[in-house]
Amino acid sequence: MRIIEKAMTAAVALLTAATVAGCSVNYGEGRGPGAGTGEGFGAAVELIPARDEVIEAMTGKKIAYIPMLYKGYMLTENWGTSLKRTLEPLGAEVAIHDPNFDNDRMLAIINDVIARKSADVMVMQNAAQGLLDNAIERAAQAGIYTVVLNQMSTRLGDAFVGTDVMGAAEAVTERAVADCDARGATKKLTVVDGMGNDPASLLWNAGIEKVADAHGYQVTVSHSQYDNAQAQSAAEAAMQQAGGNMCGFMVTFDLNAVTVGQSVQAAERRGQVRPGSIGVYTLDANAATCAELERGTVTATAAYDVQGIGTAGAVAVQNLLIDGRPAGSGHQVGFVPYHVVDGENAGTTTIACYQSS
């Protein structure tokens, strides 16, 4: 079933449903948005005044965007572009911070924003299990809303938007199993995840293991810390230990998957493994990854709606500011669609092959 056709607007619908139903303008009640009472708008709608009230609620609001890293990373640059394109025309200010994949630096930035109350909303990307829990609680105490993208924190902020990583892992593992069975390969898969205890790795591994167990496949796990050099070392060690008796790598994100795929191709050229005997499967598909799918470096991936995450995150920011309930008083979760693609259909799948801007 094509998930893209079934759920293209899932996250935006979920994040807006609670507020749209009771969020139209009613001037007779003499109340605009963002007043902090949690009432939102009244019931009657006047189109131009409704738009004006949204602009009034958003004008001057400060949004701090704090991903794991920013410059040169298509995923987070894409979200930053979506946030700025959506919120700044409405009168808000979006400040982008770049911790450059340094968790201590990320927490220092967040702590500074909270201490100075320099933002009305923080939009963050969770890098590790539990990393943002204390920050989310303190932000709520300071009256700052929190929107978390892509990797759920164990303490929910006001809103979370991401893809269903476990579901995506299940879908792409089904593809890997089908490929392996078709060529009569050994029922062995090797996972190359990130830190192992980060949300993406935990959910990715759970989805793979669920499908692998159902089909009688053995799974081993190596950690890469999301570092290409470590991903390469993990792949080379796995192929050497298996002696060619394995059928695929399951790599948590596409950037490391390209490196793993290149390692497999190098092993093929050395005669260490038979050509085409080991597939490489992963999550996400930016424009560069799509090129590698076409080259065969990566076999297949669960592409997900990266642009939808940025847009739904921006919608969540608007809903929080317009509705005006106190920070930390409500928690929303929304998933965007994913779809398994390969070199044949990635270019014609709307949620694959995204750019950074």
C-alpha cells in the first residue's frame, strides 16, 4: 500500500484539527488570538479579519530553531527554510542556531534562550534519548513553547512532528527480506545504527527486529555514532566476520548508508563478496541519496516527508501562539508519511529527493 497516497497530509491534519474546529474569528466576543486563556478564536468566520488576527498574533514573535546541526546538512536546512518561509511572512522572527552536532553546545544554546527568554517558541531536534527532557520542562516554566522535530523526546513538548521510524523500518525490512529470499541468500541482516540509545536507532532497530523475527532472520547490530568512518569500519568488519554469508545492511540514515554501500562495492571489487549479494537499506532520501539509489550504491530506502515535517512544525508554532494556552499545558504528536523507494521510483515519488532549500 502506498503510504504517500494514504497519508500525505497526516501531520498537518493532526496538528491543526484540535484548533481549526474552534479557531475562527468572532469579533462579537471581543477576543483575538494568543491571549493566554486557551480559548483560541470564536466560532464565526470573516475571511480577511481572520487573516489579520493571525498576522497580529504572529507579529513580533520570536522563534528559536535549534537542530542537531545546520550548515551543509540538507535535512535541517530544509526545515529551517520551511520555518522561515512560513513564519516570517506572518511577522515572526526565526533565529537559526547551529550546535554543529555537539550536544553540550546544543544544551548551552537552549539554556541561554530559556535564561534570557529570548524566544516565544523553541523548535528543536532531539539528538539523544532524554537529552531535551529537562530543557522542555524548564522552557514550559519560563513560558516558552517547545516543538520537537523528527526524534521524539521522552518528555513531550507542546508538539512533536516526525515520521514513524519504527513503521518505516518495518516497511523497508520487508523489502530487504523479499530481496534476500528472491536470491536465496543467507537469512542474516546487519544493522548499522547511530549511538544505539538515540530515539531513531531504538525505533529503527525495533522495527527491523519485529519483521526479521517473523521471517526467521538473524540480526546483528553495530553502532556508528552517525560517523561515516565508523559506519565504514562497521560494514567492513561485518562482511569479514560473515565471510559473505549475509544478505543486507540496515543503516539508520541515508548519509551513513551511502558510505556502507560504497564499502560493499569495494568488497565486491576485491572479490570478498559476490556482486549483488548484499543489499543496503536505509531511512530518508535527499537528492544526493536518490543519485546513489540510481547508481545502485543504496538498494532501497524508506523516504519520508522531510518538507512536511518543516511545514507541520511551522503550523504547530502558529497553533500554539494563536491558541494561547500556557506552555506545557498540552501535548500533540503528528507523523508524516513514508514510502519505500529504489532507483526506479525515487525520482517520481514526491517525498523523495528533497533539496536543502
